[in-house]
Amino acid sequence: MHGRNIISVVMLVVLLSLASWAAPVPGWSESSGIRMSKGQTVYVPAYSNVFTGPRKLPFQLATTLSIRNTDPSASLRITSIDYYDTNGKMVRRYLDKPLELGPLASTYTHIEERDVSGGFGAKFIVRWNSGKVINTPIIECVMIGATSGQGISFVSPGQEIRD
């Protein structure tokens, strides 16, 4: 019993030592662990269909891109929302001019279930910026589909590809 306690204490000391050597992650607030930025380009997978069954039949999905400003005191500016197909070709541009999103405000872009222009590998590229460093927004796609009593829904998170 006594030997196990000593090993546990030694392991704890080693882990704490390693944790203290870790460098801070760029873009993270060291005091709160919150991701901060002045702007980003974000890649968001948008599945307009998924394949089902052994014959790989396409199951069409409605796609909603959601952009949520998580900063309680600062606005952000969405400068572009572009939709690309499986081959990387731009299908459509959703903004004619920048869109201001106030503190804790949200916006969305919806693609109907019957719109198959994006294909399986569809994606959004969202660009946003701010005049100062703020909490990064939550940018994700929600996919929903229902056919003949069968339904499917899932969320696809955005990933920063450029700061």
C-alpha cells in the first residue's frame, strides 16, 4: 500500500512539472482559456447529402450555417460567406457587403434539402474580422433530413484555416 502511494505522488509531481513547462497556445487567453482573435478565415463542412444503405443511395439534407458572436461586449464583421462544391468550385456568394454582428448576436444561411449544387463535399468559407481582439465566434453547420419516417441530423464544426 505504502509503495503505491509513493508512486502516485511521484507521478503527480512529474505531471505537474510537465504541465508547467508547456508553452501557452497562441490565440488563447492564458487566464481564461478562451480563444481570442481579430479575425479568421473558417472552413465549415456542409454535407448536402450523405450516402445510405449498401447501394449508397444519397440522402438529401437541409444545411444551416450558423454564425454566433460569443463576445458579450464587442461586435464582429462578417466579410464573406462563400459556398463551394465537392470540386472546390464556388457555387454562390451569400454577402454583397459586410454584415455587422453585434455582441452575442447570431445569423444564419440556409440551403434547402432539394439543393444538390454542393454535393457530398460541399463547404462554406467564412471570413470575419474585428477592430480589436475578441472571443472567436462559433461557426458551424447543422444538417437535417427526413424521408419516409427516417430522419438524420448532425452538426459540423468550423475550423480556422487562416488567422
